[in-house]
Amino acid sequence: MFRSFTIRSVCALAASWLLAACNSPTASEAQELFGRTSYDSTAAHYVSPFAATYVEQAMFYGRTVARSAAFNACISNTLNARYVWQSGDPLPGATRAAQASEAIARLHNYDNNMHFLRGECPGGSACAYVTPPDYSTHSVFLATHEETYPDWSWYGAGGEPWQPWHWRTSEMIHEYMHTQGYSHTTADAGETSVPYIFSSCGANLISESWESCGDIRQGCGTGSLLLLAGWTGYGETEQSDQGACTCVRDPRHVVGLRTHTGTALTATSGGGSTLSTNWTSAYGAWQWFYAFDRNGGLWQGTDDVWLRSFNGPFVRPTASGWMADSTTPVDVRVTPVSAGSVSDGTVVQMSSGATYAANNGSTLAAVSTNGAANQLLTVVEPRRAHLVYLRTYHGTYVNRDASMALYNQRTNAELSGTNAAVKASAAFWVIDWNGGELQDGDWISLESFENSSYHYASVIDGDHTGHARLANAVTAYEKFRINILNGATGSVTYSNDGAANDNNVVSLQSSHGTFLTAMPANYYSSQIRNYGPYEGDWQRFEIVFVQEFDRHRPTW
């Protein structure tokens, strides 16, 4: 059944300079929605980790929906029947068919990074820019009320399990199309403009798929959604509740590549220069790459992908070696040595055309043959999907202080309050190095994101009794084994409903075999130490999923 919805965030076009800013043209290439995301850290436009969590989830839905055949059929049908050119849109005077083709191409534009800021545009609400005055390219203002994201008040509203992701998905796609040069004359332009046509198709694909396919998050594995296989009619057309369904994979992978000597492939300075093979064995920003699988489905060795470094340049081979310096995408293949798809732990070789990559001991050389040991790379693809609090036996929560040391000092009252910065000091992204669901026995890292920088809980250069603090990259000292303490195995679950069977009370065991320990207030000022030789009360931590802190929620 079709469900009506309201776009909560639209481009406010009250001022003439803003209208012009929303219409700057960009080149068109075949690529998926949303590349790297970044979040503003200035006092005026600070985006907290809580809002970022919500945005990241909405963008996962958006990227996956944009990849689907059903969405592309929906926008094609609706554009070709209803699109009305808006002032400043691309291709003035062209046929509707040509304009529709251009709009679809821009959906898949490689120039697709997004920068989010808290605040409102002139006239209120949210908006998006291509090249706005005083802000970075492809900026999206979240309306001020978006800082209420962590209360999850729209989740499952009205008994509709797809809430709020159908209209959050539509919101992200709507604003994204503004960054690609499309506008609408008023906030009530309806479904004749590109942003509204695309957002209508995105929202209703989510709700219609849920009615036809059941819980779209189940049955396809992590990083995928179960969506309708096709679409009949326009954005608002009700689809059959017995429609065929198919698994659609998020086309964006965030990966590291480990060389045959154990080092991490590094984009020097985060991109714009060489690919180093002897810089470090740790994983930080310079060691992560965005891999865009352009063929859809599972990432296969025959698929052409684009590898984008953290700061933006793409990976390419040159006569002097492989570089991360291209301003435009280059087709690269990451081919498993054994048959199968590419995933975490897969041993691969990298090539582009007839040029292969080989570790020469300092950089990634460009060679014409393959099969040598120094050409082997191992894919590292952890899952980063949960923002959590860690509640200690003492009733307080783990937090970082200004010096990046770790304590357990935050209270329930503070985390239930409205001070986003205080709450952010106790919020950690879980990086699950085993991938998939968060389970007993998995090795994890705890990432703190603040001021556009990533930091990781660390046990200080191997000291097994020292004070835990944050480091700027992941080595063995920044990894901890989760051990569920109620005797259960399987997934870590938490419902905040008082149930005795919650599998969220765990110990965190360092690579030395000792356990993170939350010292009470009268011992070392509530420090977190890598101290415990066994699992006692001070070594107990409750993993509290942030989206479930105030309400009972299913986990993603």
C-alpha cells in the first residue's frame, strides 16, 4: 500500500544568491550516490556523533536504493512523464527525454562527497549547495531540529516499521540532487522537479518493499537491503504486495589493503601522491579507501571498481608506479587469488587493464606480469555500524577527557541531557574487525570521532597495567576481544527493557590477555586501565546502543 509522506528537509530558495548556488553544473559520470561524508566541527555548525549516526544510516539506505533496478525504473518513468524544467536546471531547452537522461546520469556522478553542517538556510528548514558562499563544495545544512536525531522519536511511528527511513532516505536523495545542480522554485513544487521526483521514488520504494518483502533489513546479510525487484508506474503508484524481491548491496565499501609483508597500503598524506607500502602496519585515515563497486551485487573479481583515497583523489597506475592522485575515476580490478567474491580477508591482486600492482618494498610499483608473492594484498573490511555507550559496574559511563585519557565519569543524567558535546565524549563507534553482526569473540576497536578526527581506545604501547587512552590509528594495542559474560554466545543484543536475557554485558580483553578495568572514583580518579587479570565486577561493561538508550529499538 502506498503511504504518503512529507519531505521534512527541503532546499530553501528564498534568496537569489542561494538559487544560483543550487544550480552550478557538474560533470556526469557513472557512479553511485554519496561518496565520502564529513561533518562540520565549528561551534556554529557542529554536527554531533549522534546526528552523524542517523545521517550515516540514512545514506546507507540512499546508496542502496539508488543502486536498485526498481528505483531507477521509478525515476525514469516519472521523469519522462512529468519532469518540468526548473530555472537553472541543466539542459535548458532540451527534450524531456534528454533532460531525464541527464538527471539520471547526475544521480551517479563521481563528484559525490557530502559535507554536513548543523543549522538552517535562509527561510528555515534544511538545504543543499553545490558551491555556496563561505562553505565547502557539496554542503548540506541539517535543520537545527535534526540534532534531536538521537531520540529516535520517529522510529516505527504509527506502527509503520519503515519509519523514519523512507522519508530520511528521500531527504538525503533530495538534498543530494540539489548538490548536482537541480532546484525547485518553491517548497511545494510537487513531483515535477528532479529533487521531488527522486525523493518520492526513494521514500515509496522503502515502504512498498517493506509491505511486499517484509523486514527489508533481514535475509540479505549486512550491507544489503531486500527491495522490490522492479517498479510499475510513477513515484506514488501502489505496487503489488506480492511483488518479487531481490537483495541489493550497498555499492560503497570502506577497505584497507594489507601487503604481503603485513604493512597497510597507505595513500601518502591521505591522497594526492604515492601509495606507500612501508609507512605503517596501523590503520588510520590514510590507510582507508572507498571502493565503489560499479557492477552491483556481490563484489566480484571481474567487477570494475573505483578506489578513492580518504582525501578524494582516485587510485591509478602510472609509468612510475601506482598513485592516489587522479581527479577522475580510473577502473581498477581487485581480483581474488581463489575463486569467489571480495570481502574481508580475501587475498587479491590489483590491476588496471594490463598493468598490475607489486610491492617493491617502499611503494606500489606498476608491472606487466602477475602471480608473484609481492603482488598479494589482503582486503581488510571491518563493519562500522553501531554508536554505543559503555556503562560500567559503577553505574557511570566510559568517557574521554580533554587530554584523550579514558575515564568512567559520565552519568545517566548527563547522557539523557541536551549537551551534545558532553554526550559525545562518551560515545564510541564500534569497529567490528570480524565483520557481520557484533558477536561474542569478535575483535573490535572503539572509535571516538571529534573535530573531524578519528581516535581509538588504546592500551598505551603494550603496557598491560597502564592507563587507557586514545590513539590516532589502530594497531594490536587498539583491538579488544568481546566476551559475553552471561554464558551466552552469538550476537550482542540490547533492548533497554530490563530483560534478563540481554547479551550486552561483556568484558573487553586486550591483545595481552588482560582486561580493561573501570576503576572506582576512589581509585585512580575513575580511570580506565588495562589492568584486570580476570573478569570481575570492575571488568564488566554494558554495551548500550545509542539508538536504544531512551527507547526500546531493534538493532540494525
